[in-house]
Amino acid sequence: MPKVILLEPRREAARAAAPLNERPDDDLMLLARTGSKAAFAALAQRYVGRLTSFCAKQIGDIAAAEDIVQETWIRIWAHRVSYRPQEKFLVLLYTTARNLCRNHGRGARRRERWLPSVAAPADLERVVDERPDHVEALIARELEGDVHRALGELPEPMREALLLRFSESLAYEDIAAIVGASESTVRSRVFHGLKRLHGHLTEWRRS
């Protein structure tokens, strides 16, 4: 009778031997759940830049965004023992940060949006094309000028849906879990958010 070779344990052993910065999010969180600060630090290093950018765009204040991101990691560490691998770490991460951003913004007037680089005129013109690939190219580079002002004029649910979809490249399913809405609602927010973005830019160019 031929010998049966089990490959799965070998795969698991290979994953366990990989450097922390090459391990999947779930592996790192499971290690963090046992108290591994090195694994948690690897997770933080992987996402701190993206998360700070997202929070800054949401609340319009880079310094406050950095504080929110720090609080996000503190909360996730504090509740790490309840993490289950069935969850998506990105959903947990962005849900926590989003809730803190919303708490920060309650009762405060929206500030000027923060986006770090400068838009080329040709790129700004492309936003009138509502196809997602055109808008994605615009938002993903975090452009200033008319685009960031238009994003700041959108209602918060539309703005966060656009940022999570295009700037953070998250799937509609994950965005729905983060914002606590149905996938169809998220798709509607993205669609109408793009329409409003287009409308603001068109109106400003006519004035």
C-alpha cells in the first residue's frame, strides 16, 4: 500500500517559519492573542500609514488622526484575546478606526480636508467621467485642490464609502461589514457619491 503524504502540515510549518512581516494578518493576530508584541508590532507597521491617511481624510486633521490611530491599536490590543480567525482583520481594524473618527466628529464642524499631493489639471478633468477606474486613479493618489474640497462637501456616509472603496481598495462586502450596512446600500452610497462629486466639480468650474 503506497504511503500517504500529508502536505497540509508542511504548509503550516512553512507559514510558521516565515518572518513576521511575511505572515498573514490572521496569523499575526493569533500570535498577538497569545501575547506576542512582536507580531502585533508587525501588524501595526503594515497598516499604520494607510489607516492614518484614511482617518485624516475623514476628520480633516492629521494630528487628531494620528491620535485616533494610536487609540485604534490600543483597543485592538486590549481586546486581542477575543479575536477569532473567522473575522477579517481589516474589517476589525477599519471598523474600530471608523467608529473613533465618527466619535471625534460628532458636534464638530467639518474642517478643511487633508490630502497630501497636488492634482494635475488633466486628472481633475477626468473626474467628470464617472467610471470607477477613473475616479479610483484620482482618489487613490490623494489629490488636493478641487477634488479634496468636493470630497469634503459629501455627506459622511458617502465620503467614507468612496474612501474605503477607492483609496483603501476594500471589497464592497468588507465595507458593508465596516459601516454596518447592506452591500446594496454601500453600492448606492458609492454611486451617488460619485454623482455628487462630479456635480460639485462641474458647478465650481462654471462659477
